[in-house]
Amino acid sequence: MDKTSRIKKTWKVIITLISALIVYQLFVWYSHTMTTFEYATIIHADTDSITLQNEGGRKTTVSTSLDLSKIIEIENKYWVTYERKRWKNPQLLAIEP
């Protein structure tokens, strides 16, 4: 084999390994997404998050894309749907009285 064919073969192996690593990381990232639907009491509301407490007493702070602090009432119960992803704060999907 000459030098250029070895270099081409090495680059093909490197590109294949990098591609496989990227696919693996995407699979791991998206495989750990959980959606939670629960009846909870809102105990605190900020401009970018709400803190809720479910019926079992577990507290969770959920990020929001909207300022809900003036819309929802503290100490009221709501049906809350949020999504958890690995290495991220839970993100609010829906809230209903």
C-alpha cells in the first residue's frame, strides 16, 4: 500500500468512529426523557419557573417559557405535565386547573 491509500483508510476509520460516537450520544441523550403528569399544589412561582408539591409531598421546580406568576394562584392545585431530560431542569408542557 502506498502512503496516500493508508491516509485515506485512516481518515475513513476516524470519520466512522466519530459518526458512531455521535449517534450513540444522541441515543443516550434522548432515551432518558420522561414525561410526568400529576396533580400538584403550586407553592411558588417566579418569572421563569414554578415550584410544585405533589400529593406525596415531593417538591419539584419546573422551568417555564412564560411568566405564569400572575396567571396561576399559589396554594391552588393544578394538573401539571412536565418533561425531564438528562442533565436539564424539568420543563413545563401543560398546566390545567
